[in-house]
Amino acid sequence: MNIGGVSIILILGLMNMSLLVFQLLSGLRLIRVSFVFHRRAGVVLVVVAVLHAALAFMAG
């Protein structure tokens, strides 16, 4: 599965990495965001991670 020649699994993996870094930096308060935004980003992280894992499992 590709989008513009790039694997969807790769795109989701990069999204996971960026969301994880954001969660880490906002949790350590190096980036100031509201708790509600931090919590919603965490939910998005879990959804993207599950999608990434499911697609990678089916592809391999």
C-alpha cells in the first residue's frame, strides 16, 4: 500500500515518532501545551500506533 510512492506503514511510523517526541517534550514541560491537548495527542498516538502495527503485521 502506497501513497505517492511512499509506504503507508512508513508514513504511520514517522507520525508515531513525531507524536511520541511531542508527548515526551510536552510531558516534561519543555513545550507548554494544555493538558487537554496533551491528552488528545496521546489518544491520537495510540490510534496511529495500532493502525501502524496492524498494517505492518498484515504486510509481513
